[in-house]
Amino acid sequence: MTVMEEKKSKNLMINIATFIVNKRNAFVVLFAIACIYSALSISKVSVIDDLTDYLSDSTETRQGLDIQDEEFITYGSAKVLITNISYENARKAAESLEEIDGISDVLFYDYIDEDDLYEDETLSDYYKDASALLNVSFDEAEETELSQKAMQKMRKQLSDYQVYFYTTVDKDDAADLQEDMKVIMVLMVIIILGVLLFTSGTYMEILIFAVTFLVAILLNMGTNYWFGSISFISNAVAAVLQLALSLDYAIIFFHRFMEEHEKYDVMEAVIVALSKAIPEISSSSLTTVSGMVALMLMQFGIGPDLGLVLTKAILFSLLTVFLLMPALIIMSAKAITRTAHRNFVPSIRGWGRLVVRTRFLVLPVFFAVMAAAIILSSRCEYIYDTNSIISARMNEYMTSKLRIQSSFELPNPMAIIIPEGSYQNEAKIMSELEQIEELDDITGLANIEVGMTKTISSSMN
């Protein structure tokens, strides 16, 4: 860039910054109107709770689910573990549950007909170590009102026992994630406030940052309505990620202002600081936006959904920093001066000298650590089922799953959809699947016994 081009660029930025500062009151009014609009629009945002809705139409899972929904009814089910209970009381509990409207069947050993028991099932499959396992089937699909009410009645009826409910009938991943994100947001705000109090030059800047990003978050949440619908994941994590990804924009601009304020009055300092901050912050945000664009290239629809919401979040953060924050700084000029305090950040010159002196040692150590990380990354195991992740803080679903697995064998079922019309072909497929050692049991129309030696797929005269 030539000297003339550099001067023109500086003049352009100065002109833009001057326009923003001169029209600051108009921008404040515009942001106020936008905040009212967003606040009214938040309740209109449609949130999708089922992640399978984001599967590509070309995937086998999506195609199988579509056929399953069209051709079959998937009834709700639940495994109920009652601990510290006698066998007789467990039988009585099974009988009482079957009387609930909406529950079609309760399987428990010696309470059900022998024909309903799977092959080789024994008492230990249902009752062991003073714990009883009840398999509950519902009359309707799990999302229906009847199933939901039946689940509530079942919980109430067994409230006197120590019970673990392993079911997706009333499992609400969206609500669980929202509760987790509330805790994360509170912790994040506490940490950020602590860091800002320690590193700030004036206490008023913390309030300016808070107003700036509350406005940015509100605008992003309200304008999600433009997309028609978003996933419950994007709805829950967007505010936290927006704060984490773009907080430094406000810090860069304000610290620029404090530097320029040592040479100029408030108005001129804001103009000069903004003219320098716009290109710096904009170029910095491009790396973040490029990461969001990469998410949009995912075939799994949750990637484009999250990428669009977060890209919009970053753009609103930039707009509030560039257009609203200058007005906030000018309006708070006196308070900024009154709340100034000494710098609490200790000098790190010693650390800088150490880094320079050990520069020849640090480089080989870095490459050695990087090589080890590459090797170890290839050995990392992955879990492809979100309902199997063991964490320090688990929901009821995972707690119940682990507790049941500690006493009983918990099956891992899979549904395979095949074309109808030929029991012989179905029987052939099932015969091939039976050769897989990892499969315990295969059930289909073609292997249902008719009489002692015949099945539906057997040839008969």
C-alpha cells in the first residue's frame, strides 16, 4: 500500500467513525426499536427438539425413519428398576402399573405368561439383589398426551419406592440442555466479571460491556425468527458462544479509546479509536466467521443451523460495538473518569525475558509435544451415541441406564426396515444376521413359530 493509499484509507475510516459519532443518538433510537422488536419476537421462534429432523434425506437412517413413521407405530416403552423391594411387592407393583390408562403391558417374571418370555429368560433377568426390573409398554407413541399422562401416573404411583426410570417417553433433551446452559452462563459471567475487574482501568467499562452484549444477544435471539425454526442446541448455546467469541471486540475498542483519550478529548478520542478499531476488529472477526461457514458445509443439518445462528450473532456483536458502544462511551464519559482505578495486572516482563532466553529450547519441546499429540489423537475413542456419554453431572436417563446395567443386562436394539411381500427373502436375511456373533436375538415375522415346527415363512400345502 502506497503512502497516498494509506492516507485515503485512514481518511475513509475517520469519515466513517465521524459519521457514527455524529449520528450516535439516531443509532441509540434504532437499537432501542430493534431491542423491542427482538424481545417480542423471541416467543415466536420455533425450536426443533428432534435432531433426526436434521438428517440429510440421502442418509439411510433418515430414509428408514421416514418409512418407519409411515408404515408403523413405534409405541412408547420404559424400563423401570425398583430397588430394595421384595419379590412379592415387585409383583404387586407390576399389577398396579398395568391398571394405569395408557399402559398396555408390564412384563415381570412369573407375572406374565410363559409364552411372552424370551427364550432362556430366567428369574435373574427380572429380579436380582432385591431389585426388580419391569418392562413397560404403552398404548400409544411416546409423544402422545396419553403416554405422557401415563408416565406421570407411573411416577406418582411408585413415588414411595427408590425407582430408576429408563425411558424416552418424558425425556426432554432441550429442557435438560437449557438448564445446563443456564448454569454455564452464570459461571461464565462470574469468571468474565472477575477477569474484567482485575484487568480493567475503570469500573464503568464493565457496565458498558454488559449493556453492549446484552443488546447483541437480545438482537440475535429475536432475529432467529427470520429462519423460521432453529434447533434446540442452537437456541441453548448461541448466547454463551456469542459472548465467548466476540467479547474481545468490545475490549479492543474500549482500550483503544483509553489510549487515545490520553491525547484527545472524549469525542475525538472515540472517533480516532473507532477508526482504528473497525479494521482491526473486522479482520479478527473474519477468522471466527470462516469457522462458522465451515460448519455450514456439514451434511448433518445441525451444522448449517448452528453456523447461521452464530454468524448472525457475530455480525450483531460487531454492529453493537461499532454503532452503539461509541454512544455509550460518550454518555458515560464522566463516570468513566470517576471510576478509574489503578492497574491490578502485575508486570510480566520477567516472563517475557524467560521466553526470549529459552527460545532455542522451547521450539524442539513444542515439536515433540505436537508429535506426541498427533500419535495420541489417532488412538482417541469416539462415542457416536449422545445417550451413552458418561459425565460428572448426568441426567436421569443416563443415571438410570448405568444403574440398571449394574444389575441387569440392558439390550441394545436396532430396527431394520426391509421391503414387504416375501417371507422367504426375509427369512434368508434373518438367517444371515444370525451368523453375527454380537447379535443376541433377531425377531421378525419370518421367524415367528406357527405350531411346533413351522414358521410363517415355511411352505405348507
